[in-house]
Amino acid sequence: MCLPAARPRLADLTGILLSLTCLIHCLALPLILLLAPALSRWIALPEGVHAAILLLALPAAAVAMRDGWRRHRRLVPAVFAVAGLSLLALGLSAHEGWIAVANPAAADRLLTSAGALALAAAHLVNWRWRHRGGGHKLPA
């Protein structure tokens, strides 16, 4: 069982891990598939992987950003998290064909990669500010 103080740390770690997983999926998997088309049958991920990552990232970001706000009172990490989650949702929308784009695969990769980077940055900044100076509010 996680101690209350450990939950936000776990949420940040989970958010960073999910963001990096998303980024690897978006950038490395297409490169591997381009280099070895025969492997695509064995490497293909289930259709729901984009939605699953987003559904896991939402609560991790919410818990981490809430605790961060309570400790450092800075909105920057939350703004980056909202932007990242929004870009991930747009990437999912492009992937599923819910929004009209000229090249859904490219839009999915671009939006999801940008979202993963923004969300990872949000968690890293939140972590840094939350643990700096004993968790007290930092000067602006």
C-alpha cells in the first residue's frame, strides 16, 4: 500500500513512464516497421493501445499536478499537462479517424509525439519543483 506522500511521486513516475512509452511507440515502432516490413505482423500493437495510454495518463497527471500545485503553487506543470493530454487526445482522434486530416498516420504520430513530450515535461517540472526546497513554495 502506498503512503499518502508516495502517491504523487508514483503518479509522476507513472506519467513519465507512460509519456516515454507513448513516444517510443510513436517514433521507434514506425521506424522499425519501415526497416523490416515483414516484422509488422509480430510487432503490431492492439488497436486500443492509444486509448489505453490516454486513459492511464489522465489520472496519473491529475494526481501528480494536484499535489504539485499544493506544494509549489505554480501552474506551468498543469498547463503543460493539459496541453500534452489534449495533444494525445487529438492524436487518438486522428488515429481513429474522428477528425478529418489529410494524412491520419502522420497527424497521429506528430500530435501524439508532441503530447507525450509535453506531458513528460509537465511531470519532470512538477517533480523538480515539488521536491526542491523541501516542498515549500518557490519564489516566482
